[in-house]
Amino acid sequence: MLRAVLDTNAVLSGLLGRHTAPLLQAVWDERFTPILSRALLEELIDVLSRPTWQPVLVARRTKRLLRWLRHAAVLVKSTPKVTVCRDPEDNMLLACAWAGRADYLVTGDLDLRSLRVFRGTRIVTPAEFLRRLG
């Protein structure tokens, strides 16, 4: 089964019901194994619970997704130090992908996507990932 790290921007976009909603459906359907690090999980919880998003996110669905990710995801215990990205916060995603032996890093971030591949992990948009899932 494919292993993938989902960037917070891809998860948020899916929750907002945009064209990436099928990405979250693929999580529910267990079509791939999500990879998380503690730092990524904390970022997801922080971003998804911000008051800015509460009027547009269905709180119940958000909580259900976070519970499901905790249950279904492989949680990497430690991550290597990575200093590749212009934005230091993006390094966390690369470290998570590397430590979790992810096949894909799914993101809308142009800086990350410009790398294309990092240590064997392909960096793709949600739409590209969905096409590869088939």
C-alpha cells in the first residue's frame, strides 16, 4: 500500500470541500497509509482549530478526521534534521516523509513541489496523487 504525508494545506483544502475533497475520501477508504510525525499532527490540530476556520469547517467532521488520522496513520517517533527548504517550516514535512519512508508528499506548496523528489519521496499536488491512486 502507498504511504503518503499530507501537508496541512491539502487536508484543509479537502475539508473546505474544494476539488481535493476526494483526497480525504481516500483516507476514509484506506486507499493509502497516511504518515504523520508529532510535529505535523500538532500543526494539523492547531490550524484546524483556529477560529478563522471554524465558521466554514464542520467541527464534527474535522474532529472525526483527526481521530481517524491518529488511528490509521503511521506515526514516526523521531525525524531526522532536514534543512533543504527556503521556508524552515516545510523541512518538517520532508523529515516526516523521509523518516516514514513515504512514497508521496502531497502538498499545494510551490516551494516543496519545486523539489519534485526528496530522498525517494515524490512531491505532488493532491490532484496528481489522486490520479496515481487510480
